[in-house]
Amino acid sequence: MKHIVIGDLHGRNFWKEVDFGQYQKAVFLGDYVDSFTRTDAEILQNLKEIISLKKTYPEKIVLLWGNHDVQYLHYPKYFCPGFRPSMQRELTFLFRTNRHLFRMAYQSRNTIFTHAGITNIWWRSFIKSIAASKAMTVRSSIANLLNAVELSEYRDILYTTSPYRTGQNENGGPLWADYMETFHDALNGYHQFVGHSAMSEMKHYSWHGKSITYLDVLHKQLYFHVVHL
């Protein structure tokens, strides 16, 4: 199945360059909002058009949450730098109204897409948590577990932030994990595609039985990643 992966947009409408008819899946890695260069109106219109695209192609388009998005979804929790008070009401309403269109993770066999990535140390902590035990079923994939927990009262564990991102938690979760965490401790046995950690160009690292590809590059170049799964 041919996938195209779109990194952090932050109000940019670069996704309109994609011919979605060429792909079976299009995965947006989150962070649709907050920008140093785009106006409130531009950010809002772009998000509305992305939501409209998802509604037009509900099975093809995958919209992942980013840390900049959930601070509006769950306002006033999970504050993130770049927060725009002028947009809070509109973005909170838009995200909450369309919450069913977004997810925390997407998975195809042993390939996982999240906003920031999953480390072994975070995963070991997560899998022992009450959040995971409440959400787990016999057939739970990693993505299904994360998606179920995000909808539960135990979602805080997904939003942990380590000192690498000026947080107070020991490890960063799949919305906040830093490059320094995921590069040194990428989840064993899986291939990951992530945004969040800004890069000047796409970077791909592989080890025995696992890999991670960093795709937060749209602030530097027009690049979308194509992968066959």
C-alpha cells in the first residue's frame, strides 16, 4: 500500500501540492496550528480545509494529533510554546467538534506513525500503567492502545515531557519525545515515522530490526515522504 507522509504544517498549506489520487493512504503527522509566520486567519482556514479533506476521503486520510493541537483540544491543560490566546476559542471548538477525525497513532503491521515517536523506556512504563491495562484487549496493537488511552481519563501518560523539552517527567511520550530520546532508544522491533523534532532535511536511521524516520522538514524544504507498506 502506497503511503505519503506529511510532516508538521504549522499553518502551511503545502499539503495542497499532493496528488492524493496517487496514494492509498496519506498520513499527516500533526501540529496543524501555531506559527511564527502565518496569521490567525490563515491557520484557521488551513485547518478547516484539512478537516474537509478528511471528511471527503475518510479512509485514505489519517490525521494524527500533535502537541500544538492537543493544547487547544484539552484547553487549559498541556500548554505548549506558541499558544495563541487569540485563537483558543475557535481552535478548541474546531478540534473538539471534529475530535473523532483525529488519532494519536496509526499502525500498519510493524510500522508506527506518531507525532514524536516511542522509546523503549517510555513504552515499558506505559505498558505497566493503569492506562494501558484499562485499554488493553487481546488484539490491541500499539496504535489502538494509544488511541484508546487518549480518549480515556488516563491520557496524561501520553503527554509526558522530559527535560529535553523543558519538562519535569523522566521520559517524553509520543507527543513530546525529543530527537535525543528517540534516536538513542527507538522502540525495538518497529519502524517509526515521526515529526516534532525539526530537521533541515529528512533523516532516516536504522538498526537491527528497527528504524526511525524524522519528517519535520517543511520549515526548510517542500518534502513529503513516500513509503510502501
